[in-house]
Amino acid sequence: MSITTPQRESRPAADRRGGTRRVSAVTRAPWLLLAPFLALFLLTFILPIIVAVISSFTKVTRGGLFGETGVTSKFAGFSNYAQALADGNFVASMGRMLLFGVVQVPVMIVLATILALLLEAASARWPGFFRAAFFLPYGVPGVIATILWSFLYVPGLSPLIDIAGWFGLSPDFLGPSAVLWSIANIVTWSYTGYNMLIIIAQLKAIPTEVYEAAKVDGASPVRVAWTIQLPLIRPALVLTTIFSIIGTLQLFAEPQVLQTVSPAIDSQYTPNLSAYTTAFAYNDYNVAAAQAVLIAVVAFTLSFAFLAFSNRKSS
């Protein structure tokens, strides 16, 4: 009896230790799998934001003509923000992008919604082919897309301008009054297919029983779209609109490329271009950081305001 009793007592203890090790391994496994992503997210997203915010409250003073006598940094308070808001070109670029968003975002979302509804209709032919065709522009980098469209905007190269000339018209796609909408056309062409796929994914989540009930009631396709599909895809419409609002204030590649062929686009035409110019042309990185923070705050405020408005409207 004295030999078997310790063996019977040791087995439960070993089982408990083994169970504890298994539980700890299961607990650690998700974090080990997420560790590479979290490290990259911290280094490429969180850390730059922290550095930008700190830099926006810092003033760097360089002694001497080339800073050879030393560089000193001190807390500047909100002076960088005051300087950024005192820049008329930066404020004008913010207003220009607000006008751009008020017109371009609704047009793009409506167009994406119509395409999604048409492709998900019961009578749609070759929906897979057309989904790929409409999404294809999103796969073209913004710089390449702008270069391609610039050939349709530049006089002497554009067949559109030549055709308009046959009817006595002379459109100036790159003029001061039209270049903003020329950029809007490029953005709409590039991102409509992307937003369309998000809406299609929401449409596919609608139960088939809902469509069957509508068919039994004799609802027409237009009524199904208006009374069933549109209300049920509202989360996708809100999501795509918020993404588009944020993307509007981040506009950079298209105006920068068109700047080479359009005198109407200056170096501070959009908020991102203004921050880029302040940092790398004027070498004022602290004010540029303040401008970047202001852009982020405006994007967050507009997105939150739209989300609150849509939630209040639905309730």
C-alpha cells in the first residue's frame, strides 16, 4: 500500500500540470500569430502618429547659416497650428477638398450602388465578368491612372477635345474652373468599382427568403431595390461613404501628377500637397506635422458627424 499510494496521487498532479501547460499554450498562440502584424502596425502606423503629434508641438531652431552652431528643440505650444491656419493656401486647399467631397463622393456612391444593384439583379448577364471589369480600374495605381487620363485632357493629344472641336466646342479640362472636376473624374473612375464590391458583398448577405416573399407579393425589381435592398445595405453605404470622405482629404497623387500639365494646380492645391510642400520645399517639418494633424482631425470630425447623422436618421 505504501508503494501504490504515491503513484495514485502523482497522476492527478501531473495531469493538472499538463493541463495548465496546454491552457497557457492555447492562450499564447493567438498573440504569437498576431505578433508580426502588431509589430508592423505599431512601427508603421501608431509610432508615426505619435511622432507627428509630438513634432507638431515642437519648434526646432538652427544656429548659424546651415545649423552648424547647433540645433535646439523646444515646446512650441499651438504656434505651429496657428501658423498652419494662418496659411491662406492651406485653408483654401481644405475648402477646395470639402467642395470636392460634397460633389464627388455622392456621385461615386450612387454610381457604385446602381452598378451593384444591376449586377445582383436576377436578370443580370455575365455578372462575374462585369464585376471584374468594373473593379479593374482600382487595380491601376493612382499615378498610372492619372497619366492615362492626362492624355485625354491635354490639347493636341486628347481625342475627346478633337471630337468636341468638330462641334465647335473647345473644352479646357485642365483650366482653373475645370481641373478640380477632372481630378474628380479620375477618382470616380478608380474607386467606383472598389465601393461596388463592398456593396455587392452586403447584397449577397440578404437572405433569399426575403426575395422569395417579395416575389410572392408581386413586387417589381425597382420596388425590391427601393424597399428591400437599399435599406438592408445601409451599413455598406455608410462604410463606403466614410472611406470616401477620408480619401478625399488624402488626395495627393492625382493633383501632383497633373501639376506638370496644368498651371492651375499649384504646390498647395490639396491639404496633403500643402503639407508635403511645407515639409520638403520649405523645410518646416513642425508646421507640416501640424498640418497633417489638422487634416486627420478634420477627416475624423467629418466621418464622425456623418456617422452620427446616419445613425440618428435611421433611428
